[in-house]
Amino acid sequence: MSVKPSRPLDGVEFPTDPKGERSTTWVNQGTFEAAMRNVDPAAADKIKTAKGWRFAYAKHVVTQVKTAAKSEANAYKIAEDGSKYLHDQMRFVRDGETSLAEAMEKFQGSCYKTATIKGQGVKTDTYRVPYGDKVLSGAELSEQIEKWVRQGVIEMTCGSSLQKCVENPQWLDLSDRYFVLFGAASAMGPYPLLMAMGANVIALDLDREGIWQHLFKIARDSPGQLIFPVSEDPAGKSDSELAKIAGCNLLTKTPEIRTWLNALYPEKQLICGAYAYLDGPLFVKVSVAMDAIIRDLVKLRKVKPAICYLCTPTDAHVVPQTAMTAAKANFNKQPMWQGLFASLLNFAPPKFRMTKNFQKPVEGTDLSVVDAIVPDQGPNYILAKRLQHWRSILSRRDGCVVSTNIAPSTATKSVVSNKMFALAYEGMHHYKPVEVFYQDTSNAVMTGLMLNDLNDATSAANPARKLANPMCLFSENSFHGGAWRCAYKFGTVGTGAVVAALFSKFLLTPYLMAYNFFQVYGWGTALLGLINHVAAGKTTGLWEDIGGTVSWFQYLAGLEVLHAAVGAVRSGTMTVFIQVLSRFAVVASLNNAAGSFAADNDFTKMMLFAWSLTEVIRYLHYGLPSSPYLLTFLRYTLFIVLYPMGVTGELGTLHHAATTAPPATDKLSALWLLQKFYAVTPGLPVLVFIWAAGLFGLYTHMLAQRGKVLGKAAKKASGTKKNQ
């Protein structure tokens, strides 16, 4: 791909290829080749001769990560050679054209003055994470962290680090910390959170008035201090005047920004966070510019800076073996439809096929590599992120604390503006344990992980801690959102996620809503029939009156086993099967014995009342897009009485049918089997034992659910998809 700028060349630019074009492909492919040349010449040759790099790059990135994982020497050599090649090849245009590396040596002056704004806000002293419609802190946040770990959304080390943030509120006092934020206004940057903790933030962003007005407002309302470059003397200027002269361009003023930063607070540790992002080839350019500045600060500063990055989950990473084991387990227990869909895609072009996520350890090591690259992101994106990886391990080797944690897939405005990405994100949750997060949540958890890295001496970020391999720096504290542990490679589930989102939105959701309301109608009819029967003073013919309705809608509930099996709902298939089977047994036995009882059985009345009322509430709760709190309260409260009542009624009904009805003549009918059961076992005591065991599991589960839904933290009923 060639870059044809519509403006005069200025600052960081791509080099010209042998054809005389400024090609991103040429330098991209060349960088990966150079990175591998001295550690695996054969792999480097394959990169050099690869055709269609835009579509071929991903497998070579995975090979590079695997090669780096084989030894410490490999990891460092790849990082050194790859980053050096890129700095030597990228151009810097000013009064002629040189390499970026040469420009950083040539231009040593600075054109910026320093301005500050001190806020007057109140410092936060509690670590909080917005999640869903709540802001979690304390015990509630700890519970959610544990849940994420248990589900496989985050790694255990990540959960431990976040828990330490909960337990150490003193970490939130950043009044003596100095952060350099490249791309301070970035959507995924920590600027608002750091300012709320009283940090001193040295902000770098474009010289656009609107950006700085936004940053100033946050600063004024915070307890922190904003420090920023200006092009004129800031003395006596108002905020509106400062906004007109604030800012800098990382691409055109790279050496000057380096010089200005190096002169600031020489006795302090600067914590450099590279958060600037631009689309396409510009991301490579801004990443190289940030890297050149950070590299020089590591060399020049008296106090070694700390380095912070946000790693993407859509990359190739060295991962714990436990993640691979979990991915294999999730593959083995995936819903039926996912396996069928993956099989169908085997007939599609290779780019659409789904691939297993688990792989054997890298040869000669006990380290595994997960390939979560999304090829459609393109080689420019992966090169920019790879450069950050290289700088991370080299800076850590040189004595810097390096916080470079993997952030989850995040539904930022720029991402969901792409309709296909938005649909994919909407359907990702079908591929357990993948979860896509919103920006506020991602910002909060990633800031928490950074705070842990800056304060916890046992963190992998600390250069004093020995790692099995430099690439293991990216294995810990990973908030990957399930990408490491899902059944299929994250980069291959996009098609399935889009199809699942469309199917759910236009077919499954309407179908489940219709199904639930049809069941409300059926069980409501049965309940009214029961009430009318009792109110009329009838003592016989109860089952004849409403048994047909109860039977029809109970047999219809057999569909719920299929719903669970194919993943249409989140319930366990076996659990639903056992619940449905037990009711089938009761209904079928009553149908076989119909007309053989002299009078209605009180246990049957009890059972039918408990069943009908429970199901009307349950299906109405599931059917409504957003369940009112009163209905939710009834759903999670009445079961306390109705479940034992229903089980007691079922046992009494079965016992009555087995001991009162004439011997069944139809072999293998439900009544015949029940009577045979009574003939060869003690009968009722065995039934009581079986039903009590089932009730205990269901009852304790519902009690736990009740605590979650109706506890103090539950302000209102959730409108999300519920378990059936």
C-alpha cells in the first residue's frame, strides 16, 4: 500500500520503496523481516518472499512471537533489530529528509514553554469501576473481580492485582506522581481518572482548541495539576487564551517534544503512557514518534521513567498454560450450534473458517502462544502494537518499570461506528467467556492495573522480578475479555458473532418472546381453571377439566431442553432436562390414570396451583424486555413457598397414582413404570429422596440468585437476557 499525502511532507513519514513510492507495506514487511533475520534466517526469508502481505502477515507475527518465546536472547534480539530497523527506515522531513533516528540526534532544541493549571476538586479515595448500570467498589467490586476470574474473562493474576487496588486506597493518592500522557484526550487514556486522584499530568495532544478546552475543564474540576506545552509565554492568559496556544504535534515536532519533556522535573520519575491513536498508516507514524521520544527519555533521564502501554487482546501473546487448558474445555462444551456453524464454515474460503484456540507449547519450552489476531485490522495496526511490545521488553531490561497490560475489546465510538464491528461485538458473548466492555469500565480496570504495577514490587512490571522469558511480561495481569480462553481463535469468531447477533435480534429474541407469552397464556388458563374448579365446589374431575391444558403446555416446555442445548438460553442442558423429565413423569402418569380416581386429590390441587402460579410469573419475567421490580421480586420470592409446595404435590400425586389407580395395562407407559417402581422399591421413601435431592440443588441456586438480584446493590431488575 502506498501513501499519497495530500499535504506537503513534514515530520515523520514513510520511506520510499524501490519503486519510488512511500509504501507502508514495504517498510512493514521489511521490519518483520529484519526482526527475524538474525534469529531465524529461514523465517526471515519467508517473510521477505511473502506475497499479498496485507493478508499474509498474521501467521508471520505468530511465528515471531513463538521464536521470541524460545529464549531470552531471541526475544531481545528481535526487539532490538525490529525497532532499530523501523527507526532507521522511517523518514523525518525538515530542511531535507533524514531517518527519524538521525533527526532525533540532529534537532536538539525546544520550541515550547510550559503552562500549568491546578484544579480545586476533591480527591477520590476509593477505587471504583463502572460496570453495567452500577459503579462497583469495596466488597461488591471484589465479588465481580472474582466472578470475572471464575468465568475466564480475566487471568487470575489480573484479578489479584485489581483486588490489591481495592485493598490499598493509599495507592490512589497520586499527588507526587508525574504522568506523561501521549494522546491525553484519547478515549482509552486514563486522564480523567488520574486527575481525580490528584496526579500531575503532563499532557501531550494536538494543538486544537477544542481538545484543550475539554482537558482544562476536567483539570479545573479535579484535585490534580495539568502541565502542558504552549507555543507562547502563558503568563496572564485565561483558559480560553491558553487553549489557542496549547498543544503539540507528535509527528512534526518529535525531537522538540523529547527535549521539552527531558527538561521537566529532572528529579522526578516520569511515568510515560503512550495512548495516542490514529487510523491506518498514521498509527504507525505516531507510534514510531512516541517510541523515539520514550527511547530517548529512557537513555537521558537521571531517574529512569516508567513506561505504560495498553496492549490489545487482538494480537499474538505468550499465555499461561491454564488458558490453553480452559480454551480446550470451552471447545469441548460449546453449544451445539457453534460446532455445526464452525463445520459449515469449513466449506467457506479460508478467511472465514473458525480455528481452535488451543495449541501445544512452543517447542523446547512450557510456554504457549495464543493467536488472537484479527487480520482485518491490518498489518499497520499490528506493527504499531509490536513496536510497543519491543520497547516494553527493552525498557524493562534497561531498568524501567513497564506496565503493559492487555486491555479488553472495548466498544468505543470509533469501533462501533463500523456496523460490522458493532454487530460482531453484539454477538461476541455467545462465545464463552468473551465479554466486550464499555469504555468507562475498560478505563477504570486498566488504570487500576497500572496503579498496581507502579506500587507492587512483585508485579511483572518490576524489572527486579525474574521472568521465564521477556515475553511473559504480557502474560500477567491480562484483562483479555475472554479472548485467551474461548473455544476458537478470537480473530475467527467474528463471522459467527455477526450471524449470532443477527439471528438473536431478528429471529431468536422474537421467538423466545412469543414462546414465553404463549406459556403465560397456557399456564394462566390452567390457573384460572383450577380456581374456577375449586370455587365451584367440585370434588371430582379436576384433571379432566384442566389436564389437557397442563399436559399440552408442559410437553411444550420440552423445547427448553433444545433451547439450552443449542445455546439459545444460558441454562445448563442437563439441569433443564431433569426438571422437564420429572414433570413429564407426573403429567404422563396422571394422563394414564385419568378417570380412575373417585375424587380429586388434594396433593394434585397443591401441585397444579404451585406449577401454574410459578410458571405465569416465570414466563412473564422472561418475556418482558425489561422486568418491573415487582415482578422480579415475585419471581425471586414466591419460589420460597411454591417450590416446596410443588414438590410435595408432585410426590403426593405420584404416590396416589401408584397406589390407587388400577394396574396399568400399557407396558412402558408412565403409570406402568411407576407401579413397577413401587413394586421393586420401597416406593415413596425413594421418591422423596430423589425429589429432595433435586429440590435442594434448585432451591439453593434460587436463594443465591435471590441474594444477587434483590440484594442492596440491586437497584432495579436487569433488562438483559435471563437464564431459563
